[in-house]
Amino acid sequence: MERLLASLSAADLDSLRRMPEQQLINLHFGLALHIRNEFGLWAGNGDLLSACGTDEADAASAAIVHALWARLQKAD
């Protein structure tokens, strides 16, 4: 999470923080794709996939986006 937070601009984080939860799916080909690529989810990053409770890259990236969003909500 810290690595992901550090890779995003303040504007991106603010935009995500203000986004309604039901719109997070709209990040599938943006932020979630970045996560899948950057964190090796398609390359079999088993530890991260397992930590997300899945063996599918798409589901793991969605879980990470949601966890990031939830963390930003708490920081508000």
C-alpha cells in the first residue's frame, strides 16, 4: 500500500478519495491496470494474490483499489 501511495500524485489520490465507492469499477483499465502491471499480478505474484484472497489478477487489483479507497476515506 505504501508503494502504491507513493506512486500516485496528490491530485490522483484526492480524486480517488472523492470518488463514490460504486464508481471504483470505472478504474479497471486505469489505476487497476497500473496495479496489475506494476505489482506483477499477471506474472503470478502469488504472495500478493493470496493476500487479496484470490488467484486472479483482475480480482486482486479490484481488492487493492478498494482497500486504497477505504484507507483514503479513513484519512479524511
